[in-house]
Amino acid sequence: MSTVTMTTTETAQKKALGYKTFSIGQFKFERDEYFAHIHYPGNGRHIIPIDAFLRSLMRDVAWGFFYGTVNFDSVFGTVNHYGTVDMFIGLLNEAYRSSNQHYVETFESKDLKKVFEGMLEDWTNEGFDPFAAPDETGVPFGAKRGNNLKAIRRERLVAKRMVGLPNDLTYRTDEAGNPVNRQFKDVPQDKPEVHAEPGFEKDIHAFNMFAYVSRSDVTWNPSVVSCVDDSQFCSTTEEHILPITHGNDRVEWFIQASDEIIWDIEDGKTGKPRAKVTMRAGDVAAMPADIRHRGYSPKRSMLIVWENNDGTLPQRYASGELKPYPVEF
Ligand code: PHB
Ligand code: FE
């Protein structure tokens, strides 16, 4: 059978499934029952399982390409330059690089965002929520079946100052439609008592962050719960696998607030394994600026990600002005 015949048959099958094909620059994206197919110049082709692809795509869209690199897997991903974004095959994979098989294109962030949003919308079937834990959602496989706009149009929650302050993110409650998650039934839901000195009522605030986090219906999606200048405290509930391998462009701190996450740490540029880190409740770790990491959470757990939003940092780390780690022992 000739290659041409095979391609034609394959395309006809894909058309019958009802999914749209998406293109930007010289990249072309197609989906079938089980996979996302990424085509790039030179007859290049990469395949990612559709469940993993949609979960990664959801994060990349919701986080506006995030800080630094979002690796969907060891081959495909995006690098945020805050205004433009590189989309790549093999850029951060030693084998692709050393045999010159990598491919990169730079896009205006808003243009790539539009394509990613369209793809996420068209390729996410009814009943599949890319933000949900696998045990709390349906399957993404098969021919096109409705959509799930409600799930994929959730935006990342970002407090201006702190959850619960006037004109800021509100508390999560049963009445507001945020029940306590099945795996956090043991988390106390009481409120802190705040006794301000007269005249300081507007300057002091506290809320039960454990209760707030226990009511999150999404996984691996940090919400900014408090913000002081560039210091962002982002709490999140984790279950199963972080859908992306995050390549840092600055130091990022993790505080494990409950249960346990196991992290794979690799060199940010080559993907060579650097460390395995098991974090249990109360553990604190700094993720260096030159690594990438992916977490595994066997049971739903609470994590605080502490981000530094200072826009000068990527360049200062990349130039070597700052060491990639925050402490020397
Ligand atoms: C991270 O890449 O640092 C990250 C992303 C999402 C999470 C937790 C950590 O939920
Ligand atoms: Fe990270």
C-alpha cells in the first residue's frame, strides 16, 4: 500500500469522527479516538494520548502559558516570553537537539491562545473535565460527543490581596456550590477568630485556608489566595499526576500542606534526571530556576506554591546574575 493511500484513508477516518483540525504557523494538530497528532515541517509527527494532551492544554490555556516552560511531555511544549510564546518539538530534549531534529516557532501569545482555546473547546467531549481528578470525571475518548464549555472556561482564581477581603475572591461554601471534596471530609471547617484593636479592623484579616482548599473541585490548578507585591501564595489540591512538566524560569517554593507528593526533578534543558523528592505534610522545598518537575499525588493532597511574580527574574537567572538556587548550605 502506498503512503498516499494510507494518508487518505486515515484523513477520511479522522473526518468521520467529527473533530476539527487546527493549524498555526507550520504546526498542524489533529485528534482521533485516542490521540492528539502534532505535525510539523520535514514530515515531522508527534503523538500524545488525548487525555494527557487535553489536561496539559487546559493548564497552558488557563495559566496564560504559565511561568517559563510548559512541557506536555518530553518532546512537545511552550516557553513563555510574556507577550510572545515559543511552541516547540524537541527543544528541551537532548536526543532531539543533538541530532538536530528539534523544531521551534514563535507566536504572539494572543494568537496561540486563540488556537489552543479552539482546540480545547472542540476536542473536549461532554462529561470529560480536564481539570478534574481521573476518578471524578468521564472519559475523553471516541468520536466527538458534545462539549464541556462550563469546565474548560473556568479561570484561574487570583486574589488581589487576600481571599475574603472586600472586593476580592470570596470564600467557598456549600451554598455557593463548593462542597468539601470526598477526600477532605476530615478537614475542619471552623473560622479563625480575629480580634483587631479599635481602628485596625480594616488592616487585619484571616481565613481558614485548609477549609478553602478542601472545597476545590479542580486538581493541579493553583489559585492565588494572597498577594503582597510580587509574592503570590498559590494553594492547590493535587490528585493523580501534574499534567505538565513545569520548567522553571525562576525559583519556586513548595510547601506541602497535607498528605504526600512525589516529585520527579529533571534538568530543565536536557531532561536528564536530577532528583526524586518525596514531600510530606509540613515539608518545604525550593525548586531551582534551571530544572523541570512533575508531581505525583497518590491521594488528594494540599500544596502551596509560592511564586515570585517579578518580571525581571527570568533574564537575571538566564544570564547567570542570580544562582539557580536560593540558599547555600
Ligand atoms: C508547578 O509547576 O509548580 C505546579 C503547577 C501546578 C500545581 C502545582 C505545581 O498544581
Ligand atoms: Fe513549577
